[in-house]
Amino acid sequence: MSDQKAEFNQTAFNPADYVQPELPLKGVVSKDKRWYELARIAQEEHDDILANRLPREIYVNNRATHDRQQEILAEQIGIDPLTLLPNRASFDERLTVLVSDARRTKRAVNVLFMDMDRFKEINDLADHDTGDLILQKMAQAMNDVFHRGSDLKSRRGGDEFTAGLVDTDLKNTVMLCRKLQAVFDNLQDQVSAQRVKDRQSPLPNKVTLSIGIAPFNGQDPAALITQADGAMYSAKKSNTPGSIHIAHQGQFIDAEELLKAA
């Protein structure tokens, strides 16, 4: 057993400190209700990859090591601890399965790479807690828009997020991206309104999303992600907030222009 995994077993366990969640995933015990939520998600979405990674027992009753234990646990089960979205490794694993299936069934797959514009200003001009809240609101927006069981979502790192959509053509993928941008924008308005209500200053600026899309045309998963990443950087370089670019025949083209030409 690794030293990291051993940390969980070295903490004294007092059953009176915990409430057992009413879930079929027996033995999942945690003082942090967010891990109950993970178990519920695994159950409702029939997510075997996540369910199989959930430890049988999660004992966290030592506040001094609580945050580090959460980080270790999140890494073990492939979840970003801040947003509760799958992390980079987990997304890549799922995308490999999705691409393998798409090769066999000829299903349409589009990979999205999203990066926040002006996010650094939130951390610099407000505070890092507010920055964390904005990242969580992004996750909320993704869950609202990409809500099918087949939709892949992840926080790739920092303010970068990825998604994988199956059985969705390019036009509808762009429409979903626009919807995501609108939902995220509205959630930021709610954050600003709450800050004013709490007698704080509103958000110093709105965070927009630059999005790159890579349609599956037989590429391997790594190439899909690289192409979506390149399209996203092309969108950022356009200096138009909220741009969406698509990887197409070795080029990165504005989504609206490509769809008009189709």
C-alpha cells in the first residue's frame, strides 16, 4: 500500500462522527457531503469507471489533514475536488472508450476545449475564493448544458475545461457551446448580485469562454484533444470574446463562417 493510501487508514475512526449515506454503494463514509454527491452521481449515471474508483471507506475526521486527504482521494478516483467534474486523466480514459466505439459504429463525436478569458483578473481584483466560485459555476453550467449520460466533461486544469459530445452534429455542437456561454454568463450575474447583496463589490469583470471544437474523423484521442486545443487558442487570438473556432482540414476556422459555407 502506498504512503498516500495509508493516510486514510491511519486516522482514528469514530462511527458517531459520521452519517451513513442511503446509497447502494455500501461503505462509502465521508464527513464531506460532496463525496456523498460523487457516489450519487456514479449511481445515477451508471458510471462504472467512477463507481469502481470510490474507496469502500472514506474516513476523514482529522481536520488538520482533511484538505490533503481530499486531494489524494480525488486523484485516486479521477475527480477534480473543486468542481467535482472528472479530471484530465479520467476524461482522457473515457474519451479513449468513446473514440473506440465511434470507429466501430460511425457515430459523430466532437471534442470541445474551453478556456476562460480574463479569469486572472477575478483572482487579482477580487480574491481566490471568488475565482474558485467562478470555476464551480463553470462546472454547474457544463452540467446544465451537457446533461446526457453520454456527455463527457472535465476540468482539465486551471481555467481549462474539456467536453466530448456523441451523436451531436457540428451545427448542434456550436449551438450547445453558445448555450453554455449564455448559462455561464447568467451564473456570473447571480454571483455579482449576491456579492452586492452581501455588501461587497460586484465582480470586477465578466469571464467569457473561448472554445475550440475538433470533430472526430478517425483521429486518435490525443490528436482530437490537440486539435481542439489548437482551435481554442485560435479563438483566443481572434481578440473577440466568446469566439468559437473549429479544427477543419488542418485549419482553425470561425464556427459561424464554417457553418455558413457548409
